[in-house]
Amino acid sequence: LLTRFLSQVGHEPLPPTIGRNVLGRKVLYLPGFFTYARHIVEVDGKRGLFRGLTPRLISSTLSTITRGSVKKAFPLEDMEHVSNKDDVKTSLRKVVKETSHEMMMQCVSRVVSHPLHVISMRCMVQFVGREVKYSGVFSAIGRIFKEEGILGFFVGLVPHILGDVIFLWCCNLLAHFINTYAVDDNFSQASVIRSYTKFVMGIAVSMLTYPFLLVGDLMAVNNCGLRAGLPPYAPAFASWIHCWRYLSAQ
């Protein structure tokens, strides 16, 4: 996670290496995951690989607890299982209802856990400038509240929520239409194929929603007083839309 995020903010401390592509042409390759991880260990020791882990774990825990609480408070009414093409409308209505319920749980859990996500991102990105501004969860909470107010805990929240919502609807609807129209019930392995459709769609759709997650993570550290949130890594973005346009123009 740390190596991926440092790459996202544009921190490239290691020079590219010369290699050859499938056509045999010489090309430059950026350092891979293990090379980057080895560099972090050399600079920070093995503990450096776990920067931001504590707030990240707390964020995940809060997200899980919140989803469970919302699910209990607003249970989804059971609907009869439908798989026949004659009941396409009923089946689609079921998918829409389930996705809407899942979207509500995801949005609420994202809002609750996002402040800890922001802290985790800032703890990790301190590697770039060797800063110690965010040294612990409670001290980070106090510093963000003092410098940025309540809104400081929710920078980058909107693109994250948009990414989550688009991912859920695209993944579930695509899986539904593929299972309904592309998979023949007469095929012996139809049930097996249907069980993997949503998983495969999730991988494909994640490529579509990745820009939203990238913008959200960049906004979490933008102009927060850390070196990685300032030029030359990135300008001081006025909003996540400004960040999106800046990245789109690159």
C-alpha cells in the first residue's frame, strides 16, 4: 500500500532501468514493487513499510462495524430468487434494490471511516519529506482539527464516494445483464460462470473507477503542509475537480 501510494503522488527516488519490450526495443522501466519496497527498508528500516498502518486498520474496522450496524438498522427485504429470462423485469428490480441497499451501506461507512483514511495517507506520505508532523492517531486528529477544522477530515471524500457508487452500479448491472443475456441456462457450467461474473466485472470496472480513488487520495494530502502535497509534486488544488482536470491534462 505504501509503495503504491508513494508512486501515486509522484515520488520516484529511484532512476528508471533500461530493458526491452516484447518487440525487443529498448525502453525505460520504473522500479517495481519489490525494488521500491527494498528502497524503503534501506531508508526507514522494515518498520517503514508499515507507515500509516494503525489508522488504516482503525479505518477498516470502523467501516466494517458501520456496514454491519446500517445493515441491522435497515435490513434488506428478502426477494424471491429469479433467474429465468421470462422474469427479467423482476430480476432487474431485485438487482436495483440490492445495489441501492449496498450503496447506502458503503456511503455511510465511507463517511465514518474517511477521517482515519486521511490520517493514514498523510502518515505514509511523510516518507517523501522525512517529516514527523503526523506521528500518531490522536495527535493527528488534534492537528487536523486545529489547522483545517472539521472539513479537514473529509478532504477527498466526494471522489471516493463517487468511485464507490459508480463501481457498485456498473459492476452489479453488468453482471446482471451478462448472466441474463449472455449465459445460456442450457449450458452445463452456467451456474459456475454466473458465480464468477461479478468478480470479473469488479476487476474490469475497478479500472474505470481508479481515477476517482486516485484523486481522492491526492486530495487527502494536498496542501496539508507536507512536502508531497506541494509543488513540484502537485499544485495546491482548489478542489477535487481542479485535481481531476490537472491529472487529465498530463
